[in-house]
Amino acid sequence: MLSSGDRSTEPGAEEAAAPGPGAPGPDPMTWWYRWLCRFAGVIGGVSCAIAGVWNCVTIDPLNIAAGVWMVLNAFVLFLCEAPFCCQFIEFANAVSARVDKLRYWQKAVFYCGMAIFPVFLRFSITTLFGNAIAFASGVLYGLASLGKKGDAVSYARLQDRKTADEEKQSGTIHSETAEQ
């Protein structure tokens, strides 16, 4: 008979606990961190859109190009992170579902790359601060790709094994030098 600690109270937990071959494992990101990443993406889209429109109000062609790129970044961020903002686009939910299947490091590279390009195109306070939150969204996804931090007990066990291995190696080295 199983104890209460061995049995899950959630329906369908058996399927989630043992994924089939080729199926991805459980999502390492907690619900609040997932919402934080999405919120940062939406706020990054808003800041990119406002700063991009502000950049376009000039006669300098590089500012206009950076502003257009920033508005495009805002559109892509809204499309990926908040498809309900783009209800007038038929393929918004399909794009969002496809982006949700990407690994976190891929999202991080994509978002950070999108945010850095206008800054390299035309370095100004508007492009820097307009893309900062979008870049931060990419950084949050990059941190999610690293996974959860281990607990102190497993870290202490790892350190004990490491010191034991070092002592074993140093003991064999000292015995070899004593024999010579």
C-alpha cells in the first residue's frame, strides 16, 4: 500500500511525472516567473513603441530607421507575449503558440538581439532606454534557461564528495612520491 507521501493528489500527475520518449520534461519555470517574463515583454513592447515613435519625429535617417525597428520590436513583443493585444491579426495565436514552444535560451537570444540592434544603429538615450526593458525581458528568459538553484543540502554533499576526491588524489600522489 502506498503512503500518502507517495501518492499525488492531482489528477493526471502520473502522466506528467513520467513523460514519454521525446516529450519535454516538466517546465522548470514557476508560474510567477512566467508571468514576470510576460509582463516584462509587454512593458518592453510599450516602451519600444513609445520610444520608437519618438525617434521617428526627426530628420535624421538613422534615427528614423532605429525608430521603425523599435516599433517593429514592439509589434513582435506584443505578438509573442500578449497575442490578445493583436486580435485583429488572424495568425497571432499561432505565432504565440509557436514561440511558446521555443526553448528559453532561444527566446533570450531573440529578444536581446532585437533590442540591441537599434542601439547599435543609432546610439541615443531614447534608443537605449526604449529598448532596456525589452532587453531585460530577454535576460529574464536567459536566466530561466539556467534552471532552478539547487538546495543547500545537495550543494554540501557535492562539496563533501569533491573534497573526498581531492584527498584521495593527493593521497595517491603522496604515496607515489614516497615510494620513489
